[in-house]
Amino acid sequence: MIKIADDEFKLLVEFMIKNYGINLSPKRNFVENRLEKIFKGKSFENFCEYYKCLILDKTGKCQEEIVNNLTINYTFFMRESDHFNYFKNTILPYLNESEKDKKDLRVWSAGCATGEEAYTLAMILYDYFENENNIWDTKILATDISTNVIEIGKKGVYEEENIKVLPQQWKIKYFNEIKGNIREIKDQIKKQVIFRVFNLMNSKYPFKKKFHVIFCKNVMIYFDLENRKKLVDKFYECTKQGGYLFIGHSESLNFKNGFKYVMPSVYRKE
């Protein structure tokens, strides 16, 4: 495994915080292990050469590679299932009534990783508006900074082991069996999810309309306090009045912000 000096590790940690909000200071072994993968087949003589390439590369390829290797994209279907139950049983009836004239729901899965959360939401929405899917716009925006996981999400292909927690009727209704234990999300659900590469640390968010619901779960655990505050402020600005923010069970908004606490890891803009 590649070993880097303390000052070199500090440079890389600061680069990731500044550009992506991710604090890797507690994960030195992980970083060095991933750097070995990045350096393989490259001609860098030392870390300084690589770092110079990282900060001067105008093609974006070097930064894309480090993001793909130094982000932790762990997720699974129905993760923290009580959130999805609350979304289905409480939020959707409210939105069904409050948006009945516009019939336009905007949901954002921020830090979507390989797409399981976004597809879970899409299946819930499709079930809920079963008889009105042709008149409601319920598309979901799914974003992540890793191009690798975005491409996996777009394909919507998962092993049987990954979908075992889903209801049997969903497996039949929303998945095609490709071969053996490989399943693919059906087009009727795929077309409901729009995957995009997006950096949550961008100074401005380009969204023209505000979201009714934002899921950003188990993302801020990698951010320092300053960047968590900045991110939550941005979420607040792009959430519609009465809209909801979901975060991970291991996270909390234990700092001053505009959202009102609803229940553990669920907040509302009132």
C-alpha cells in the first residue's frame, strides 16, 4: 500500500474538503489504499507530481478519478425504511391534496450513489398514483459527484441479493429478469428518475423550481460542521414552503437552521 507523508495527506484532505465538502482526515488508510489504485499504471514519481496534476488538470479527468475513488457510495434498497413509510403514508397524502391543481411533485435524491434510494421512491410514487400516473409529474432528480455510480444508477441493474428486501409484488411489477440472479428496473420506473452528476458544494444551485421533498441521507456525516451548515442553508433555499428534508439516522441538524424538527432525521420548512 502506498504511504504518503503527513503534509501530503493534509494537502489531499484540504483539497477534498474545499472542493467537495468531504472530510477524509479520519480515513488515512482508506485514502492510501485508494491512491495505490489510482497510481497503478500511471507514471507519477511521487505524490507531489500527482497533486500538481490534480490541481492543474483542465480536462477534469484527474478530479473525476479521485472523486470516483475517494467517495464512499454505500447504499441499498429501503435503507432506513421508516423514512419511506413516512413519505408514503404522511407526505404523499398531504402533497396529493396541496398540489392537486398543479399535479407536479419535485423530489430530489441528493447523494444518490447507485440509485437504490431514487428507485425506491419512484416505485412508491408509481404505486401511490397508480391510476393517475399519466397526469401527475413525479419525476425524481438523483444526483451524485461520482460519475461511476451515476452510470450504475442509469443502468438500473442489480443482483437478486440487492433487492431481496423489496416486496415480492415490486420484484414482479417493476423488475425484468435478465439472467440468473440479475434483475433490471423496468422502463416505466427508469424514466421516472433523472440521474445527474452534481457537486453539493457548488456555490449556486441551478434549479428553477423548488423541491417538495429532499432526501440527503448519510452524506453529511462526511462533512465538517461549516460545510454541513452551508449545505442545509442551500437545501432550505431550494425547498418549497411546507416541504421536507430527510437525513440519515446517524445525522442531526444540531445547529441553527430554518427547518423545523418533525421526527428523528426528518425536518420541514414551515
